[in-house]
Amino acid sequence: MYETIDYFQHENQQDLNQVNKIIQEQVLSDVVLINQIGNYIITSGGKRLRPITVILAGKVLGSENNMLYRQAAMIEFIHTSTLLHDDVVDESDLRRGKETANRVFGNAAAVLVGDFLYTRAFQLMVSANNMKLMKVMSDATNIIATGEVMQLINIGNTAITKDEYLQVIENKTAKLFEAAAQIGGILGNANPKEEEALKNYGRYMGLIFQIVDDILDYSGNVETIGKNVGDDLTEGKPTLPLIYLLHHGSDKEKKSVIHALENADSSNFEEIHQYITQSSALQYCYEEAEKIVQLAQKSLLALPQNKYTDTLSLLVEESVKRAS
């Protein structure tokens, strides 16, 4: 499933090596536990799509300086800190195919090291000496935190609409992709039209990524998605396939989904999984993601047309194929 993402990692390996070098330097601390947990989660895999987005967005506009790599590392630190906190909130025990940091080191340690990585990201951010970049990131991190709270209060919400769901994932997931693309543009001295195009592209990329993750929660397996299948149902999260069933399923299907979400109960996961796979739910989600791919590719038309623009276009296209 991840072969297409592996391709982008391979094609950008030299750039990612630069980012990884900065990450390894910046995660170092005199405190042993910070080194242990920081290295545990940062070296545990991950697709590095957000740093790749920063780099490609900058290179579209001709940026090649080291600051591009430092800010790509900053984005990855923000992402990693949110993962540490998410796993504590969700009481998750598997991430990227490994035990979560909170499972290995405890909740308190995971939260505090997440805070360390978060503040390290802000140190990297300040090193750019660019007030616009700092404003973009300070706004983005606030919106991401808002999205996390929105997701929390929607646990067990069986009345949630598609638009409300999209607002949650736009804040929680898409905002960091949006910021990644936008700061790449800022570092590439984008004009207002180019910056807006990259910002839109990043937001669309994030929406696609989350919708595909929702699909994979019912069509993937532990080996390919790196977490337990059905985790979202266990946590009572109303994702897009479930929202589809709530609006288009039979009375029996709706009743089963409502019970599972309201009680954060995955005991009937196999039953709900069957309802979803035998309905049009996953196809519907896939088609919604495809619509957003078209919007993302359209936004790229405002940018210089070069091999990096082509790669960004291919990236959203291939991201959807994770679900096929």
C-alpha cells in the first residue's frame, strides 16, 4: 500500500537526509529520557509527507537554502509532538507498527517529551528570523489544538454532519499540511497568488490524507497502516465511512453504528466492518477524496510549471491510491 509514498521518499532522499540530520541534532538533550523518547518516536518510521511538502513547495519557487530543511524539520517536530499527545489522549498502544511511546515510557513522560519537541519546533521556527513565517505557524498550531478539542467533543456524536466532520479534520490534520506548503512558499519568496495557491494545495492534501486514513481503518491491516484496525471505532470517533452509514444505512446498520459510537465499543467491529465494506461507504469516501485531488491539482496552475509542480500534483494523486 505504501509503495507510492516510498517512491516520494526515495526521490527526495537527499533532501530528507538533510532534514533527518537536523532532526537528530535538535532532538539531543542533556536529559536521557528526552533522548530516549525523542529518538524512539522520530526513528520509528513515518512517511515524512509534511517535510516533503515544505521542500517541494520551496523548490517549486527556486528555494534551495538550508533554512528550507530547518523548517521542514520544524514541521516534523510539530507533527511528532501532536502524535505523542494524541496517543495519550486516545490511550493508543500501537503507532507505526510499534508500541506507542506512552505505552513504553508512560503517559507523563510522553506528554512532557511531546512538550519538549513542541518547544524545540518553535526554536527552529525563530531561527528563520521571519515574522510572517512565525505568524503562519503560531496561527496554525492554535488551530490544530482547536481541532483536537473539536474531535474530543465529537466523540460519540452520532448526529455529526459531513460538513462538521470536514471542519474537524481541516483544523486537526489539514492545517499542518497547509502551513507546510505555505512556509515553503514564504521561503521561496512567493508572490501573494503563489502563496495562496500553495496554502490551498496543502489544505487539500491534508484533507485527502485524513479521508484516506479513514478508509484504511476499514480496508487496511495492522501491517500496512501501522496501528490497530478499527481504532477510530474503539475511540468513538465518527469518521466519514461511519457518517455515510448513519445517513444512508439501513435501520439495523444505523442502530449498530450509534451503539458503537455512543459507547466507544468495538465489540461489534466485525459486524460494522461488514456493513461498511458491503455498502458504498468506502467508494463514497474514495470519490470524495478524488474530488479534492482535482481541487489540489487545479491550485497548482498558479505556480511555475516545473518538475516540482509535477511532483506535487503526483503526490496528491498517489496519496489517494493508498486506499485502493
